[in-house]
Amino acid sequence: QGQLVEFGGGLVQAGGSLKVSCAASGSIFSMSTMGWYRQAPGKQRELVATITKDDITNYADSVVGRFTISRDNAKNTVYLQMNSLKPEDTAVYYCSLRYGLVGYWGQGTQVTVSS
């Protein structure tokens, strides 16, 4: 229950696009708030985007208009489409699941944007 596995990180040039995915195990996915966070070297982990069970989304100011979070409850998967990537988007991206007081994290996937 609650195991999260991220896919799709990699190296991309500035201005390019990348889509990362996170597959969840268990039966609570559709009832959970899913999120993407990121942590750059020497910095704290920060919120990127969240999506509730009712598909209400929230984004960090730094990614508004460039990133889109979405979910597919039939596949227990949450996605983060990242467009117009910048070198400052370079970080390890973590998937999160929150259901009531229960929370889980994925292991992270590296996204590197070259200038």
C-alpha cells in the first residue's frame, strides 16, 4: 500500500520538454492528493504541483504556465508534463501521496536541464 515509483527523468536542453510519471500501488490512489516536489543540490525540498482527488490543481509560482500535473486513476498514475524547461528546474523530482494523515514518497527521479 502506498509504494510509489517514478519514471521518465533524464537530461534535456533548456527550452525542451519532459514528462515524468509516478505509479502507485494499493487501493487508495483515487482518494488521495498526489504531488510532485523537487530538491536541488544544497536546497530544501520544495513543492512543484499537487492534484486532489477532485482534480483541483495547485502549482508553485515558478512553474505556472510551464508545468501541468494530471492523474489517471484507472492506471494509479500521476504525471508531470514539463515544458519550457530552464536550468534552474534541475533537481531530483519526488512523487508524493497523501491520504488523510498517511503520506508516502517515491524514491525520486533526476531531471537535468542543460543550458
